[in-house]
Amino acid sequence: MSVQVLSVSSKGQIALPVGLRKQLSISSGTKLAAYVSDDMIMLKVVKLPSVEDFRKSLDEAKMWAKEAGLREEDVADIIKTARIEKRK
């Protein structure tokens, strides 16, 4: 693991060094998630699934729901129950 010191601009921005961007395939528009713990900030590249990967996951979820005997009408009840449980 390498450590690099970055400066914060007057607008609160930081620039990632070119070597780091190349190493992680970060380009303009790449999404990063920022995690904060005490006085530490960690950045993680957010990789969104391709449309094909998303469709595959959706098809798997539909198949699982069908095998579990769930119908589209059941979704609202499931969400309502989950929200109630979360409040407890």
C-alpha cells in the first residue's frame, strides 16, 4: 500500500495523482464512495454493473421470487413489513 499526501484547494477539492488514477482506471466521471472514520477518509471506486449484468441479476431475482411463490402484488406488503421492522 502506498501513501501519497494531497492538498485541499480553496474550493475543498483534491486532485488524485495521475499514477493513482491509472492504477485504478479512474477517469473523468468515475464515481467514488467516501467512507469516514474518525479523522480518516477512505475512497473506493464504485463500479456500476453493465446493463447485461443488471438484466442477469434481475432475471435471477425474478426466478427466485417465482420459486418462492411470490407475486408482484406481494411486494408492497413485504416493503411495508420491512419498514415496520426497521422502526423497532
